[in-house]
Amino acid sequence: MNIILVTSISLGTIALIAGLVLFVASKKFAVLENPLIDEVEEMLPGANCGGCGLAGCRAFAEAIVNNKDTSLNCPAADKDTMNDIAEKLGLQISGGARMVARVNCQGGHNSIREGDYLGIKTCAAAVVSNNVTLVCPHGCMGYGDCQRACPFDAIRIINDIAVIDENKCVGCRVCVKTCPRSLIEMTPYDTRVYVACNSPDKGPQVKKYCSVGCIGCKLCDKACEFDAIAYKPFLAAVKPDNCTECLECVRKCPAKTILFRGDDAMAVKPAASDRAETVNV
Amino acid sequence: MKLFTFKRGGVHPPENKSLSEHKPVKSPELPNRIAINLNQHLGKPARPLVKKKQEIFVGERIGEADGFISAHVHSSVAGIVTKVEPAMTAVGILADTVFIDVDKEKTAEELAAFYQQTPADFTQMTTQELVEKIKDCGIVGMGGATFPANVKLSPPPDKKIDTILINGAECEPYLTADHQLMLEQPDALLNGLMIIQQILGVQNTWIGIETNKPDAIQLLQQKTDTGRFPGIQIAPLKTKYPQGGEKQLIAAVTGREVPSGKLPFEVGCLVQNTGTAVAVYEAVCLNKPLIDRIVTITGFVNSPGNYRLPVGATFRQVIDDCAGGFRDESRVKTVINGGPMMGKNVRNLDVAVMKGTSGILVLSDTEFHYEDEGPCIRCGRCVDGCPMGLMPTKLAIGAEYNRPEDLDTVMDCIECGTCSYVCPTRRQLVHWIRLGKPIFRNASGS
């Protein structure tokens, strides 16, 4: 009986003292944090993709609550979420146009491949080994580094080429940073015309390795009435601000390099049927 | 006989040198067309100097060195330039390439003229003149790394070089080009070394030769014993891969260790390949630019052997014309530029022989073996084998999972391939480590 009493009293005393110490410490060393940060973080998608340019969702919430920085925008959140956050903080968030990633290549099976590549099946490793089977030195190799990197599962490798589901893409830029050939570019979601080629080589050179590459013929530039084609030497690009989606360039392009993507044209099929089509690397 | 060797790691893969060993160097018939790449050296590619339809002669400079670490490129034939455009090279990158239609008679005449003249006396020339000549002739290291020789031979003035090492180890399996070169041109080799000694003002040269080439050791020993070549000694090396690696050779012969991230001149050494020494001799005494080289064509071909090939002949031409073609084209699995350990397979056979092509190896389905890589089983064989004392398994995993903190020693890797060779689960360790290098550079740079 005595032992139980001594034990419970001594342990009880220790617990009391420890509790007091903790209580004092929590009062004395308390970090005052704006409760809004937690609330804003709760509202964010929580992908920690880094698309806003900060370290993660927590950092974004801290920045927007503490600094009232209206230029910040979470690319992964939809308009409503951002409006809710703005309302909560009493801010006017401009947001800007929705940006999506687009792959500036449609080579894949249209492009010539040579030799065997038995190295590690990632794009970065293939580039390091200088042994890419794709003859085009600028095109998509299709080993799927972007597919593995995408935190939103918006990328599939179909016919040896990366295809982005624009409805799933939130514009976080992770794939843009991952692609060792810098093929993926952020473009406004609303401008649905773009040049799907990345090769600045001259026409005859491009013809040798790809049937859908930009040969720099300037036909699109001549066809466009709105000055919406920026023509770098031997590679066209669409100026989003000027484009009216008249699709004259899409019709004129002899190599079918300029693409028009309607809302569902790029939508990737459901996973099950997609597996068969995906070249698994 | 005292044998020199490096201490750490190393392997002894099957040599397979008997296919082409002791086959005298043959000069094949000239091809009709050749394609000379302008990036045949480490550093910046050369700038093209010729235009379409221009007539050129043997040894004419067609590419000019662009920058400090770069080298001139010369025409290996006489003929007419058909075009200058980017083309795929044997190292797998696109580079400006000069295509030439060959005038065979004129080429043969002009090539013979190089050897008919009396060799110039290099002892009368100043160091400046010698280095200038080597630069003009576009000499690069012919072991495979193709570092411009004139840059290597002008070390920073505060670094005193006291030992010159010549790599005649030829530790790569299959290759016999350097062996045959030592047997056939010992005088040119030794005179080339005298020139290098004169440039650096050093009288201490070691020629490292693996003991699987006893005849070469004996021949060069006899030559040096005559006393005509003061300062040159022979270092018999234990037959072990990678005995011919720059840092391994220094460790084997001098016992010195090159510090991490430093170049051999930090420990007073300079390493050159035997082929480079001969090229230096020919450049200085015969004014002959680096326009041909000895290449071992071996493996699954009808007549494997050693051939003196003009720079710019395509792989298909030389395999068909010199080596008698593939034994059975349908069974050929891969064609490698270089040896099996460090060489790289070529994407197609239209790529051209370059200054750094030491061998063309054709592997058939019986010799070529590929398995998908398995997981690391932590057996530590790669750690035991690594001649640089690294932990390839850790580096590979660091590269695979993008962990720069695990890649701190990655830049010391010489990519010799020992770890990939010994790995029981066929992990592609060298490839992972190669991928780890840019990851580490980016992480430590930013």
C-alpha cells in the first residue's frame, strides 16, 4: 500500500512540476502567428508544387497574409479559391490569365529514331549520355521525366511524346523546370493556337529528321492578318496578345506544325485505356 | 622485373586482344568521300575555314581553333569540298562537318611527300617554335579525351613539372593500336618524347607498358639502353584495368596522388599517350598535321586488325573496305567507338573516324549481353573495384533520387566503367554517376 502511495505521489509531483514548466514555457516563448495563415493554407490546394515561386503552400500563405502582396497568385488554385482568399484578407488579387504548360514538340512517331538506347530510361540520363535515339536534337525524347515530375498527374507519354491534359494542368511549372531540353513552355490557356516545334534548324535539316517540324517557310507569317506570328529565324511562334484564333495559319502550315487545341482536344483518356497506348518507359 | 601498379581497386576483364594483336598496320584504299568533323577535340569546336566547291590539299587547315582550349582541324585528303553542314559525330553530338570529294591520286602523292622529306632537327628549335608547331598541326591527346596537346605542354609557370609519363598501357580490352604503334614506330615515339622533354626542360620520362605486351617492353628497353634517348625509362605495369588512367598511371609509377579536383601538374606530372608522342614527332619533324591515326577494328568483322585511317572516313567505309565487312550483319548488336569499357556505341555507321577514335569494336549477339538493371544489393563489389576509392553505389543512388548531398565526391569519378562491369545486378552505375555530375554542379553552383 505504502509503495503505491509513494509512487503515485512522487510521479504526480513530477508531472505537476513538468506541467508547470511547460505552461510557463508556452506562455513565455509563444510565437504569435496570424491565425489567418493557417486558414489561408487550409484553403490552398496543398500540392507544394512551388508554382508561385515560393517554397510551398505554407510559404505562400505567410507571404500573402503578412506582406499583403497582391501580385502573388497560386497557379494551382482556381479562380474561386483565389477570390475567397482575397475576400478573407480584404485584398484585390488580379491573378492574371490562366497559364498552362504546352509541349513544343509533336515529334514522337513522326520523328526519325536511330540506333538503340539501352541506358537509364530517363530523359536527363539520355541527354547526359549523348546517345539519344531521337535524331532531332531539340525534340521530345519521350522517356517521361515530366510525367513523373508532374504533381497533378496531367502528363502522359503517348506515342513517345509528352502530352499535357490542359484541364488538369494548373501551370505550376514543375515540368518546365524538369525537361532537360526545355521543350515545355507556359502559354495562356485562352490562346489555343501554338507552334508545336522547338527546332531552330533550317528547313532541309528539319525535313531529314521530322515530318511535323517547323521548316521556317514563313507561310504562316504571310497568312496572318493580325501580326500574330513572331518569326525567329527558321522557327515560328504565336504572339498570344495578337492572336484572334482565325486559324488561317493552322490551315496554311504545310507541315501541320501549328496546332489549335480546343477544350477537349488534348484531354487524356481515362487511365485504364490509356495504359495500353502509353509507351511504358 | 619490378612491376608498377596502382593500389586501389581495379579489375581484369577478359582481354580479347588476340583478334588483332601483332597484325601489322595497314593503310586502306582511300574512300571516295570523307566527312571531317570540326569538334574533334575537347573544348570549343573549330571554326570552318573552307567553302563549298573550294579545292583543298592534304593537310590544309579547314577548321581554325576557336578559343584557348580548342585545336585546328586539317584535311586528310586532297579534293573538293562538297558542303559544310552540321552532321552527327561519333561522340553523339551534331557538329559542323566538312564533306570532301577525294582526289585519290593527288592525295596519295601528297601523303607520300610527308615521309620522303628529311626530318627536321628539332634540337635546334626553341620551345616557343616547338609548341607553335604542335598547335599549328592540331595535335590533341590521342588516348580518347582529345585534350589539345599544346595547352597541356604549356603548364602554368608556377607549376614545375618533373616527370613525364607516357601511357602505353592500353588497358582497354580488344584494343591493340598503341601496342602495334610501339612495335612499328619506336624511333618516332622516342623522338617525340625527346621533343616533349625539350619543351618542358625535363629529363625524366617513364613509358608505362602493361606486361601483356612483353615484346613492346623489350623493344623499347633495347632502344633506350643504347643511350641515344637520355632520360627515358620503361615502367612495366601490372596488367590491370584501368592502369592507363591518368591518375592511376601517376600513382603506379611515381606513387603520387593527384588531389581531388586538381590536374596532374599539381603533383609535377604530365601524362601523354604514345599516339600523341608520335603525332608530336611527325608534326615537328615532318610538318605533318594530325590527319590520320592508327585504329583497331576488331570484334565481329571478317579481318580484324590495326589500320592507319584518315580522319573523316566513315565507320561503314572502314568496316567494309578495311576489315572485310561484318561477319554476319544480322547478328551485329552494336558498334562501339573506342573500347568496350569506356567506349560509346554509335547511333549509325555514317559517323566518321575522329582524332580520338582508338578503336572500332563490333559486338555480335554472343558477346553483347544486356540485362535490365536490378536493385542494389549492397554487396560492395563496386566499392572494392573503384580505382578512385569512391562509393559508386552511394553516388548512383544519390543521382537516382536527386540528392546532391550524397554526390559530394562525384566529380572525382573518371568514368572508367569498373563499377558497372563488376555489378552483379547489372546496375548502370557509370551512367547514373554521369547523370549525378550535372545534378551536383547545379546544386553547388546555385
